[in-house]
Amino acid sequence: MDSKVDIAVIGECLIELSANGTLADTSTLNKYFGGDTVTTAVTIARLGGNVTYITNVGNDGFSEFILSSLQKENIDTSLIKTNEEQNGMYIVSKTRDKKEVLYYKRKTAASKLSIDDINEECIKNLKLIYSTGVVQSLSAGARELIRESFKLAKQNDVLTAYDPNYTSCFMNSADTKACFEEIVDYTDIIFLSLKNDASKLYEVDSIDKVMKYFWDKGVRIVVIKSHIDSGYYTGYKGEINFTEFYNTSKAIDTTASGDVFNGGFLYALTNGYTPKEATKYASVVSGLQTQNYGAIQAIPYKDAVKEQIPV
């Protein structure tokens, strides 16, 4: 691993096949790469952060595409391992009326993730480790990797950040909650959707109650994304601040905007911003991404973000 790397993202890189019409009518699928944690890692890299991506890639014909795509984004791939399983995939189509998404995620290469995929020496040199509940849901091995990585990070004064990223498509709410409960003692930062995470997993829908719940668990920074209020609530040291979504009037595609926000926040926080400042910065990053089509294709670069933020 490059000695300059200061953020590690643990996850699964998926192959994305994208249709311009309905799946029933389209004759062409465009190939990309994606996934919740990959989107966050690419965001950090495009903003100028030094990030390594930790995963297992399947030797099924897509491995070279995945590795080269990450490397083109200036993401360190030295800790990625290859195995004989298939890579995960999803097919997505969008029309004005609806969005279709089909996932193919059974027995994928990333389900072979284990505690052997990172060591304490790597962790000691980092500023932060990030992962999600989606990754924990892949397998018992992936779940153990997240738990032990967060535990080692805590022992070495390395920040940890987590997003349950609950989706009923392939995650069980009880298991998702249990996954977080086993790492809560080692978690410094949590990102939550008020609708999907707080309400469905923890049955709390009040900002104050959500903040108190996680502060009482020992989580230092709590960020809640509320589409009801069109903004973000950031809780830190007993204080709660609100930041509006950025320029929503220009939004045309909100796919993965939450994962992009996470990347912007983690980049800012590890570069000297306060949690409140990091939220404002990440709001701009996420807002700019929604102004174009494509989860990863639309992620802005640092110069574009700087143009929108007063010095």
C-alpha cells in the first residue's frame, strides 16, 4: 500500500450495465462500474484524497476492467485480491416514468472478504477507515473483517466511519441492526438516512432522539440525511447543526448522492474541516453530482467544487 494513503474503504465493486430505455425495449447496455463504497472512494479520490480500496475481485473477464477503472481514478488497488468467484453486477434503466434495477449478488468474489485482507500495520498509517452495512451483509467473513478492522482502528487512534445504507432489496433489517451493534463501540462517525435507517432500523423519527441514541452509544459524529427537511443534520459534542441540500432546483439524477456526500464529508474531515464545515462542503459535492446523469460519471472534481465554495 502506498505510504501516502490515509483513507481505506472496504467494499464491493460491482459491474453496472446501464440501459437508456426500459429493460424490455433496450437493445444496448453500457458498461460501467459502481457500488455504494466504490462511489464514496471515487469521490474522495476526485477531491484529491489518498484512498485505498479493499475488496476481492472475481477472475471472470471483468477483473481487469475493475482494477484499471479504479486505478484511473487514482485509487490505490494494492490490497485488492482476485479469486475464482464471479463479480457482482446490477442492471439499471431509467425513463421519465420509472427506474428499474436488477441485482446479481449471490456468491460473488467480494463475499470471500476476510480478516486476512488487511493487517494492523496498514491500519496504523491511516487517518480513517470506512465501510457500510451493505458490505457486512455479503458474508460472515466480510462481517468479521469490518468488525476487526474497526476494532484495530480504534486501538490505534484511527477514525472509523460507517453507513448502514439499509436497503430491503438484499438486506434484512434485523441483521443490519445486529451488524452495527457489534461495531458500535468502535465507530466514530455514522451517516444515516432518516427515512431508511433511523425509522426502519431503529424506529425513531425525531432528529433529537436519533442523535441522543447514537451519542449514548458512543458515536462522536452523527450525520442524518433528511429528505423531509431537504438537508443534513450534523451532531457533534452535544450541538446539532442544519445544512440545506445544495441547489436542488438543478437536480436531475440523485442516484448514489448519499454515497457521494459521504465521500465529500470524509475528505473534508480528514483535511482539517470541522464536522459542520465538512457537511457544508459535502453538500456542495453531492449537489453538483445530482446535476448530471450517472452515479460515478457525475461525481465532480475538486476544482469544480472550489468554484462553488466561497474562500
